[in-house]
Amino acid sequence: MTPEEFRTEALLLVDWVADHRARIPDLPVAAQVAPGSVRAALPMSAPEAPEEIADVLADLERIVVPGITQTQHPAFFGWFPSNASLASLLGDIASGGVAALGITWQSAPALTEVEQVVTDWLRDLCGLAPQWRGAIQDTASTGTLVAMLAARERAGEHSQEGGGMQAVPAPLVAYTSPQAHSSVPKAVLLAGFGRDNLRFIDVDPVTYAMRPEALAEAMAADVAAGRRPAVVVAAVGSTGTCAMDPVAEIVRIARSHGAWVHVDAAMAGSAMLLPEMRHLFAGVDEADSLVWNPHKWLGTILDCSLLYVRDVDHLIRCMSTTPSYLRSAVDDEVVQFKDWGIPLGRRFRALKLWFHLRLEGAEAIRSRLRRDLANARWLADQVAAEPDWRVLAPVDLQTVCVRHEPGGMTGEGLDRHTLDWAEAINASGRAFVSPSQLDGRWMVRVSIGAEATERADVAAMWELMKESAGAC
Amino acid sequence: MTPEEFRTEALLLVDWVADHRARIPDLPVAAQVAPGSVRAALPMSAPEAPEEIADVLADLERIVVPGITQTQHPAFFGWFPSNASLASLLGDIASGGVAALGITWQSAPALTEVEQVVTDWLRDLCGLAPQWRGAIQDTASTGTLVAMLAARERAGEHSQEGGGMQAVPAPLVAYTSPQAHSSVPKAVLLAGFGRDNLRFIDVDPVTYAMRPEALAEAMAADVAAGRRPAVVVAAVGSTGTCAMDPVAEIVRIARSHGAWVHVDAAMAGSAMLLPEMRHLFAGVDEADSLVWNPHKWLGTILDCSLLYVRDVDHLIRCMSTTPSYLRSAVDDEVVQFKDWGIPLGRRFRALKLWFHLRLEGAEAIRSRLRRDLANARWLADQVAAEPDWRVLAPVDLQTVCVRHEPGGMTGEGLDRHTLDWAEAINASGRAFVSPSQLDGRWMVRVSIGAEATERADVAAMWELMKESAGAC
């Protein structure tokens, strides 16, 4: 395709995107297609001859759009916010236009240095110490895996340079909350610790935050048994209830055993932009690594996760590769992001952040986050004031965990009721929630934070919740 | 940013992209900026108030473009081809427009099923058996790491479900070629094997391909010493010389020890689209996993790497996570790509491939690959026929490894000469090559395969090589 063909065809596509984004509030929130139906609508083999853009766009409209759960919908209250600002989409288009290959500083100095700049900008917006250095990863799953590898190598005294994880003298142990995101146990297992060396530390029954005394006990027991505490992953904004593990105390305990502290603030990290919310993040500045995702609440389009570390030299020792074809004369003067993560080749993801922050401005982003916090408090108040409804966990940020418990319903009957009314909401297409389990029972998380969600949308959701639960 | 603002601003950006792509042949190929200069041109903190798109585009032009090595340039002969077709850029724009969140099938059925379809299309275009199942990863580094984890878990009998890599009864050993890409030893180390358990197997002094008899000897020695051969990574199209390791023989030897065979065909894999080249890939169909990157020679914009496996159930057992908030009623009927790799959240990368294949058509892609193969053979013939010049390795595909050895120059003097003339080419801005080491001495790889590179560009490069080497 020539640049002139692109100019013509991209205009069609931009119009389609603008039209599509504008009509999202009128689409069903949850994808309403049957398993296999998208696949069945497509040919079994690739075309030999070129097709027309009009045909591709028609398929995008006819086949793809109905098969997408609309996370940009104002009534999207599922999982985590997954915003994809149009400002950051411009940055993504620019990234593709520039078509940089980020393998070394030399291959794309601008890719490297804009990434340094925007990760520093965000660190400073969060009020973190200037020692923190950041790099863009695809997702928090990857950032957490990198942190587990760095922690493993510190506790194992760089075993990968010798006999590897299979030759560490004492078993290394990892600790986290049972409320931690699924990516945390996955990363611990992939890093080679083994499930036997992964401890889920008790949480407080009211706040669902990790109990520091339970962590201290578990670490002491492991030490007494000849094992070595290697890493603690603190959930700062847990997936289930957005619980905030007490990082300051966790750091103090971990440090007494020389263990690494990794903070998973994938969703909640955006709240660090608000000075009045930073008390919830006390101690984060003292941790060893931190992951948070601008591609969630902050608004940058997928995929854009940040991994910050305090000891970047250690990270580089764990992750570096410098074969001859990647050497250059300036190696000591520049940052080589290939040594800060798993992939060698990197996209120019920093442009998404650069465009997002420049075209939106920090103040507007903070205002939007404050809007969402106020909406969550408002919803929590409504739920708490309504008979038969219960707010199940503290609403520190934007997640409201609820149950409808008519007539003292309990047990499996309550589970069925909860899943029924949540499913009724999702099937209606009018809103979307993701049920989750808490203390072994189903509940509904109302996760507020889509860019388009205003108070009226939250109020409509509350009416829909009452209507759906009442009808089930 | 509203959809209407996006419509207006995206038009400006599309024009910029079309203009930029059109003038790339007139830009210097290598970035010509000093370390730190891009960073110094940017403010130290994020803007509080929104900025204008015109200002951002002006910075893109003034600060970013000079800081990019132009891999889309017709005289880009460095590293690997890193094509970024405008057709695939349209797919990327569509992906951002749709803004799907790929965490489960339910979150985006179309994202999942289009990915199934296009990975099947490409498998079939490559002539691979229908047992192979593919998923898109960001890069081959990640795909190879996933393969190492899967191999580790097979050889270690799913140790991660117990005591982990630190409790395997016999040390697991990995084998590869010293010509393998840097991501291979990196993945082996990150997977926890340890450098002591990574064997670099001798290569043939003429073809630079792994010597199967050396592999058999190394495996037998490890077994005799109580270690367990776990995985062999075959370089099919090595980074240095594009050597093709003999996969059929490697598979036979590995299988006799129960070891996994992973094929790294990141660059060369595209040649499997050409039936007349498939003899070079004999045995690949019998391996356990295969990584190749449409974002290289095939033309799809970064990042788009494919990992194929034959035993997808094993892969899922190693990588799966299913917490309550990600469960759904259709789990058994659908593919959950989160369990085929590291990240939970996935972009709709399949659209890049879908647009690329549909708008280009398979036949045009094959023609372009054949053009590049013919250009490489032509250049190799010119070099071989010229006094004082030498082709250092077989030119099976598109990489031509050369030295200029005037007057029987050898040793460090030859190294200096090689680096001097390569650097002169890069500094001229007229073309770009990446020097590399072979048998401990520097050489120049001329890697042909940029989408824009025609015979005339290769001929001009050959004149520039003679001119630069003659002047050094």
C-alpha cells in the first residue's frame, strides 16, 4: 500500500472510528455472540488477491463490533476500567506512522528518550521519589513477572549466572494476599518458585488487606524451616475489593529478612495522581518495584503498563543481553530498555502516553479521577441505605462490592441469586458487571471509571441493579 | 477528546503519516542525534493544561523523526527487516478504534476468534500441519520464553505445581547454537535453568548450522552425569548469518531423550510461505514449538510475533489462571488466549494481520519475498566476483555476510577496517548496516527485505559498499 492509498483509506477508517466511538452508548455493553460464531463468519484461508478496504470495514462493522464487550461504554462497570482515550489513539497512530524499531537506543533514540521523559513525568505526577526509574511493559502480568525474576535473582544471589533456580541453596519463598490478582501467583510460578513456596497471607476480615502480623509469622516459620523469604507482592488496590495492603508495614517486615517488595497497583496506581489519596499508598515509595497501568483508569489505550524499580542496575544485571550485533559506541551514555524487560523489540508506546498527557493535560485527568471517586462514594451510600442491600468492603477508591440479600438469603441460594441478577444485567446489554467471589460467596463488583461514565450513568446503573435483583 | 475532535485531529495526523512515509527515502537512514538530545528538547514535567495537536505534531516532526533509524527506508539493510506495512497500520488503527479488552473470550469474542482464524491462515500458508495452534505474542523473545517455560515444565514433570524449579530431581539442561539470537540464552536464564545448564553446541565451520553429532554427544554427556536434557532451541535463520539448523536431525536426537524442540524462525519463518524454500525447514513440522514474526519480513507492523505449539493442552496447563472474576459459562467451548502466554490483557493485534493479509493478498507477499531472495543472490554474486571481497556464509535466504579484505588484511587491522567502512556507510545516512561478529571477527551483514527495497537499491548499496571500503 502506497502512502497515497493509505491517505485515502485511512480517512475512511478514521471516519469509521469516530462514528463507532460516538455510537458506543447505543450499543449493548456485553458482547452478545455465541462461541464460534465470529470464526464461522470468516473464510478458512487467507485471500490470494488483495481485497477492498470497503469490504474489510464492512466485516469490521458486521462481524467484529458485535463480538466486543464495550469497555468504553458509559455503563461498563466490569473488571477494571479499560479506557482507551482518543488522544492516546492518536499517539498510537503516530507510533505506527513513525514505525520505529526499538531494540537499542541506537535503533531509535527518540523512542528511548521519550519513554524516559514520560515515565519520569508520571513518576513525578504520582509524587514518587526521583530514584524510581520506569519502563513501559505490555501489561502488569509481564511487569510483575519481571519483578519476580529480579527478586529471585537478588535472593538467589544471581543464581542464573551459575546453576540457576535449580541450584539455590535454600528454597526461595514468595508471599502475597489471597486477594492478589491472578497474575501474581502466575508470575511466581513461572519464575520457578513452585506452588509449595508461594504463601497466601491472611487478610483482615473487614478491610481485606494483608495482615502484617500474619506475614511476619509466615516469614519467621519459613526461616526456621531453612527456607529464604525472597519477595512479597503487596496488592495495592486488590482485584476483588480494591483492598489496600499496608505497604509501609510490609516493607518493614520484608526488609528484616532481606526480601524484595513488589507493589501491584495496576488499577489503583492512578489515584497516586491525587495528593489527597496518597495516604492510601503510604510506604509504596520504600518498596523495590511497582507496577501500574496507565491503560486502565488513567486512560491510555492498551497496552501500556509501567514497571518502576528503585535499583535499575540490579534489574539490568538480571535482564541484559549484549551480543555483538547490538553493541554500539554510546552504550554507557544511554538507556537500553531491552535490558529492563523481556522483549528485545519494542514499539514506540511512549507516544500513547505523550499524546494522552499533552492533549488532555494533567488537571483534566485528575478531575476525572475525582469524579469517579465521588461517584463510587455516592453509589456506596445509596446501597448502604437500601434495605436488603449490603456494601461488602471499604470503598477507598472506585470499586463498590455489593450483594442483594433479600429476606436474609444465605448460602448457595444467595450465590444463585447474585449470579442471576448480575447475568440479567449483562444479558440486558444496558450495563456490564463482573461477579467475583469473596469469602467463598459470589458478589458483584461495580467498578467505576470508564472515561464516559458520569453520575447519571451510575444512577441509572443503581436503578438497573434494583430492578434486576428485584426481578430475580 | 470527543469523537468529533478525534475526526478532525486524526485527519491532520493521517496526512502527516502519509507525508512522512512518502519522504522516508529522502531521510538519513540512521538516526543522527546525540545521546540525551531528544530528552533535553522536552519539558521536565507533564503539562497541566491541554496542548494543541499542532504543537504535538510539530514536536513529532522536529524532535522525534530525526531520532529514528528509518527501518522503512529502501536502503535499510540492518538487523532484520522490520517492515510496517500501511495496510497493517490500518489494522492497528482499527484495533485502537474498537478498543477491545482481550482478557477472556467473553471480554472480546471477536478478538479471540479473529486471532484463531489468522493464526490458522498463516499456519496453512506456511504448509504446517493442522495440529499446530498459534497465538500472537509481542515478540520472539517472549514467545521463546514461553516455550522455555513449557519445556521446563514437561521435563520437570510440572514442578511448578510443587516445589518449583528449585526442587527438580535432576538438573534440566538447555541446548542451542552459539549463533542463536540473544533472546534464546536470555529466555533459558529467565526460565531458571542457569548458565551452567545452557550448552552452546558447535556449528559447522562452513554453514554455521548446528552439528547434530555435537548435540548428541553433549546430551549423552549430560545424561551420563545425571542431568536431564530438557530443550533444544534450533536457530532456523540464525541472527548472524541466517544459518539453518538441521531441525529434522535435531528432533530425532532430542526425542530420544524426551527433550522439547523449539524452533526460532523469527525472521526466516516468512520463507515458509514459499513452497520452493520449504526444504530449508525440513523437520520443523515435527518440533514442539515454533516462533516466527510477521512483524519482520512478512510486513506486519510491530508488535506481532507468533508462537505455535503442537500440544496446546500442555501449554495451557503451564500458563493458565482462572480466578472467579474471569470464569464464565462458556469456558469449555472457547479458546482463552490468556492461558497461552504471559499477559492477561491483550490488544486486538490480530487486526494487523487481518488487514495486512486481506489488503495485500498472499500472492503479492510471496512475490515480494521472492524479489528479496533474488536480490540477495544477486548481491552475493557481485561480492563473490569482486577481488578482495568475500561472502562469508551460505546465502540461503536474504542475509549476505561480507568482508572486504584488501591485500590479505587480517586480525585486528581487518576488524578496524570492517567497522570503519560500516560506520562510514551508517554515518553517510545513505544506507544502514549492522556489523556483527563471526568466528571472533567483525563482518557486515547486509540484511535485505525492507518492503521498499528494489534491485536498484541493492545495486546502489553495493556501489556504496565498494566506495566506503575503498576510502577507509
